[in-house]
Amino acid sequence: MCVIRSLPTVALLSYLFTSAVLANDYFSNILGKIKPPHSHTALYAKNLITGEVIYEENADTLLLPASTQKLLTAVATTAYLGPDFRFHTRLYSHFPIRGGKIPGDVYLKFSGDPTLTSQHISLLLKQLSDQGLSRIEGNFYLVGNGNEQQQAPGWVWDDLGICFAAPVSSFVINQNCVHGKLKTKLASETSQLQFSPYLPIKIHNTAVFDKSKTVTFCDLDLKRLANNEFTLSGCYPGNKGIKLAIAITDPALFAKDTVERLIKNSQIKISGGIFVTHSLAQHTSLIGLHSSKALPELLDIMLLKSDNLIADSLLKQLGQAYFKQAGSFTNGSRAMREVLTQAGVDLAHAQIVDGSGLSRYNLISAKQLSQVLNLIYTDQRFKGLIDSLPISGVRGTLEYKSYFNKKPLVNYIYAKTGSMQGVDNLAGFIKKPYFDDTLFVILENGQSPLEKKQQIAPFSALFLQTILDYKPAPLASSKVADKTKIQ
């Protein structure tokens, strides 16, 4: 004979109802004090050990995800492309190397590798030199997709000259971004632009420094022109130089000019010219190869640094692999929706436009994001992604985020940030000793710039502290337990 102590159904329902009411009262009281009055917020928190939904509010409301969108990208690409996926940049020719020469054309086929650098291309050329090549008796072709969709719908136009919104193309070198500095001049308000002289761009600079900070409206203005040309005008307050990171406008031209310089600096001479084309000639053989890091390492960079170019390049690869055609934002977004739906995420009414979260057209709910997080936590295929998330006060975009780098949150929050003008989101996990693993999604849209400047701590930090302080009502088993005997 064994004795099982169990709650009668009525008592159990009574407890669950009472517990939910107490939790709602607790959170409602505190949220009434900490919730930003002018923002739209959506909240969801779930105990991953017990399965209890700790609190939810507006959890089905569609809001801008910003970079929390990268959680969808990480799961979808892991599920479909697999952990062995890499970008490959290849060299082809019609003829083998004989007598130090190739008697024909050579093709450098780009794949949209967001991590490809000019150094990698130099090493590709060195592969040919090491095989004895000294002359190409033909043309050198750069092969990539034509008529590419380089920005997703809904990207803000005045972001396009900045490197976090660099064009997403099959042609990528050095993240399609150039770095420089705008410096002051002694005894003058005019500025000096400092860029590496070998960069194949032109910037016409008329910007000035307002050293005395007396100009009422003082802003820099960057205009994007054709052929990787720019104008920089306006003014900047203060007397200290500033770093610039400018996204190029024509990736194919930038690649062509960069490769031309690298070949001139190599040990290989070309009889013909250097051209861009959109198809690889038939009957060619592989003569050189560069491969990117594997997908898990790419996702590690993407999630930790919130790298938009990696996210959207992977989205295009997903579309290409899923639909067997050139990747685009359109087919990549469609593929992501279908892959996640097949994995059990209900994306009804959600809108997916890109992989990075830059688009203002993306819409997703806190509950839908929580389903993606639940997959990461429960499905063995995705568990490694938890270790790629930023950690409060330790690494990634949460290392220096205000209030997250101090007690009680430091070390315990594993989450993806999502920030843009008017948006401050966070989605991830609480992982703390002697505290049940907890999933959370905090979406804040329509954030007042003034309130953000004046706030003591981010709303997300205050809500997470509220969860950590929450003590569920104890189960009053001594009063309602019923002994049932089974023989």
C-alpha cells in the first residue's frame, strides 16, 4: 500500500487562482510606479522550470522588435542552414596554371560573406602565387548578383550612410564600410577629413567645428552620391575630433576598385582588365577558396555585437537555400516565417521584413518572441545560442548598459537587446543560482527621448528586478491536502 498526498481539484484551482491574483496585484502595483507613462509596452515572463506564466501584459500586441529580431534569424538559420554552413569566396579559371601563367580569364565569385576583408582577398591571391602563378593572360572578373535588393523596405533613409545600415550585397569587402576621422584645425573652425589614402571613395568636405558652441543649430549632414562619392557639410559642436564610419553606396564598384589595388600590390600581373559580371562562365575549375567561420561563430558575433550585416546576409542565404534562387530580403523573410512556423512558432499577424530588425516595418508580439526563446531553451539544436547572448555586465551589448552592470542584475541576464530611436527592447533569460530559470520579453516602443535622458534606470532593468524580487505564494498543502489510499 502507498499513500499519495494530493490536492483536490477544487483546492488546486483555488490555489492557482489565488496565486495568479496575488502575482497580478504585485506586478500591477509596482508597474504603476515604474512603467514609462508615454511608451507602449508589452511584457511576458515565464518560469521555465514550473511552466508558470509569471506575468503578461499586452503580450499579443504587435510592436517593433528592433534587434531582438536577430533571435528569429539565429533560430531559423540554425534550423535550416545547419551548424556547418559557411560563406565561400572562390576563384575559378578555364585553364590550370602552367609555366607561371593562366592563358585565359580568372573569376572571383563573391557569396555575400559579411566577414570578408581585403586581407582575405590578398590571401586568396597568394594562394595563386604559391601555386606559381605570375601572370593572368586574360581578364579578371568579379562575379556577384545583379539588380540586388541592398536595403530592406522600411529602413530609415538617413541611416543609409552609416555603417550599421551598410548595403547588403553579394559584393562585401570590409563590411562595405570605411572609417575615418573629422579633425579640428588650429586657429580655425574649418575641419580636416582623415581617411586612409588607398580607400576607393571620394568625400567632399565643407564641415566646420563650432568650437565656442554658440551656434543654435549645429549638425553634420552627409549626402550620398553615385560611385561611392559623398559630401560632408554642416557643423559639429566642440573642439574635439570625431570618428566617422560611412557605408559605401556602390558595393560592386567598391569591390572592383579594392581588388584592383590588391592585385597591383600582389605578385600577379594581368594582361586584360578587371570587370564586374553577374554570371560565372561555364567549364571553369576551382583554383582558390576562402571560407568564413562556421554558422555558430557567425551567430555568436551577430548576437553579441548586434551585427546587422551578418544578420541580413544570413537572411538572404536562408532565402537562397530555401527557395533555390538568388537570396533577397523578400524570399529570406518568407523562408524565415516558414521555417519558424514549422518549428512551432505561431507567427500569425506578425510581419517579418529583414533579419536585423532595422526595418520599421517589422512587427512582432512579446508572446511570439517568447515562443522563439522557448525553442532556444528546450530544443537541443538551439541551446548553444544561449551562450552567444550578451550577459549583463560581462559581454556584448549588455556589458556596459546602464544598471545592468551592477547588482542585482550583473551576471544574471542573458538577453538580446533591441534599440533604435524610440525603441528599447530586451528578450532573453534570467539565469541565477538558487533561482528558477526564467524567460522574459520586454518591449518598449514610442519611448520619449526626454524620459530616456532623465530616467534613473531603464524600464527593462526595473522590471527584471521586480521579477527577481517576486516571491510566489506558498502552497498551503497542510490545510487542503487530502490523503488518498491506493491498494
